[in-house]
Amino acid sequence: MLVSRASRGAMSVACAALLLATSACGSDKTEEAATTQVRLYGTDGNMQNSYVDELKDRGDLVNGMKGTIPLTPLPETFKDRLRTVDPSLKDYLYSAETYDAVVISALAAQLAGTTDPGEIAKQIVGVTTNGQRCEDPATCLQLARSGQDIEYRGVSLNRAGFTDAGEPSTASYATLHFDDEKIDDGKTEFVGAGDESAASTKTPPRGKKQRGTKPGKDAGAPLVLGGLLPKTGDLALAYPPMAAGAALAVKEINADGGVLGEPMVWIDGDDGTNPEVAKATVASHVSQGVHVIIGAAASGISRAVLPDVVAAGRVLFSPSNTDAGLSKIDDHGLYFRTAPPDSLQGRALADVILRDGPHKIAIVARKDSYGEGLQENVRAELERAGMGADRVKLLTYEPPADAKAPPVDFSDGARQIKEFGADAVLVIGFGESAHVITALADAGVQIRH
């Protein structure tokens, strides 16, 4: 069920105001009693069924945990199609965003009439705005081959197009709940965010008509896309749905005749949730003639590799980067994303937390651009709702450098949270953040289930 963010926001602000005035919001407990238990909250990096695996035999600790992820209500038909490429899928996070990133890249190349990355980049924003509306690759490709300006509306991009910065102007977030060591789909709620008026109004270069079944030799076909997705590392739990989304898009585009008269080519690649691994993959893709790189998954990894991508004159198109700071990064017009910036998620997440009427909130974040950026966005939204600095505690932790590094040690942070008397803890991280939750339990923090 879609719920108005405006109405929820008003409810949350009112709730917060009542809380600050009376130390009650739907509860008549004293502050001391309320802080005897802690409710857990999460974000897109850990609100997944596969996150429970990171806790091993302590999966019950997440029962009752809830949080937000960028997610539109996915049609069952889309999930069925995803399972044709990966029958074992149990999560769908960023599958739609990955699918749309591949489709938009293909349509941009078709309209550009070339696989030249610079020309593809000039078409990407325009593919999503102010043209003939189309909602599936077959119809959109047919229009693009005729040189028709199009307005693609896909699975994740279904309300409005990209901004001038090359990212969604609107977004949909889902509030998810862990119950019995898995996401309880029956409790999932959706809320919209963003502003449709922020979509770009710029006119892209005129699309080029494809002459016959084969374009001219100067088109440079086939279009080659390279994956920069988290096959390994802290974000590996997100790899299966993202890989399935990319594979499905390539499969369906090629079934509809491909791009520029030839089947599109996909070259797999790992970002490792690690700058060194990602940089090596980018170098390999460049040497193999990749035109568009789909990834990286983590915002910090995209920041690390973007200079290499720009220097090579390639396009970097991420399905899952949410760091709000990337909206203003110097990318020479070559960086795009289908995931919304965390300036939008911060509002949705603060709303979810405030509805529960917490007295004191601890926000724990992995120490990188994603974690600290979202932490600050949530803190600002809580402050706007009336939660002062004395009621919000910020902590960070260093994520492991690689798979061989020791796990996160959050024992000191857990002690600080217990002493602070928090009754709400937001954990912003990837798979490694499971050690934050176990550290809380080991420190004697009573987790509310």
C-alpha cells in the first residue's frame, strides 16, 4: 500500500513534539522504563533476508528490527522473470535499479547511433525525460531505432525522470520488518519521496535513425557493458539480485534485436567492496573495450574508481550508490545512477524511527561516504523534527579492509550505547554490521523483539 510521505511526516513531527514535551508518544512509560529495551533499525545495506546468514546461529537477534530500503513495489511478473536467470533468488534489493541501468544504457547507445561512451552519456538523462513514453525494452528500442526521443519508464524508474545530475528525481522506499529471522513481506509498506519538478528539462541531441538491420561501420557495435558488482566483500549479500537484474536486461534486449543491430555483450566483473579490487576490474574492462561500466555497488567504491573511469573516457552507471555527495562530484558528465541519493532516504528513515516515539537514539555507521553521509542525513532530519543533540548519539566503526581482516570490534561502542541509555539504535552498514548487533547483545543491551 502506498502511503503519503507528507502525511507520515506530519504525524512523525507531531509525535516527536509530544515526545519532547511529555516524554510520551503512544506510551505512558517513564523514560527509565523505556530505555530498558532497544529497538533496532537498519538500512538498504542490511535489511535483506541474506543478512541473517551473517549472524550465523544468532539470527534471532534481528527479530523485530525494521528499516528502509529504496524499493518500488515489484510486479510479480518481474520477479518471475528474474527467477528465470537465478531460480535461487531470495532477495530483490537493487535488482530493478540494475535492470533499468542496463536498459537505459542500451537505449542511450541506440539513440546516439554509436558505442562511443561520450555520445552515450549525452543521451542518458534524455532517455528518461520529455519524450514518447515507453515502458518495456522492445517498444523503447523500436522507437529509438527510428530516432524518436523517448521517455523510459521501467521497473524502478516509474514516476519521473533523471535530474540534470543524472539521478532519479523521485524515489520509492519500503519499510521492511524482520520477523522469525526473515523479512515479513506482509508488513512491508511503501512511501514516496522526491520532487517530480526536479527532473531535467534539457533537450538531448537528436536521436539517429538506424538504417536497415545493420548500422554504419562507424557505430562501433557491439555495445559492451562491464559489471562492477559486489561478487565478494562486505556487500556480497547484495550481489545475487543485482546480477540477476543485469542478466535479465541483457537477455531481453538481445531477444529484441540488440543494440545497433548486434547483440549487446556483458563482461562480468567484481568490485570486491574494495577500492583495489574495483580499480583492477575497471582497468581490465578498459583493456577489453567496455563502453559502459555498471556499478560500483558501494558509494565509496564508485568515488575511488571514478577518476580512473573518467580518465579512460568510459561511463560509470551505478544501480545502488546512495551517497548524496555524489550528486555534485566532478564526473565530466560520465557518472549516473538509478538509486536515489540518501538525502531522500534520510527523511524516510527518520520518519520510520520517529513513529515509534524513541527517547534517545544512537546512530551507528560504517566509516565511509555511504555510512557517514546517511548518518548525517538522518541526524539532520531528526533535529528538524525536534530531537536535540542530547537525545542523539553518533558512532562510527572501521569496516574490515578485506575478507582476511579481523571482524568489526564494536565492544566499546556497545558499552557507550548502553551507558547513553538509547532505546533506539540505527545500524548503517553492510554484512559486516552484524558484529555491531552481536556486540550490543554481548554488552547486555536488551534488544526489543
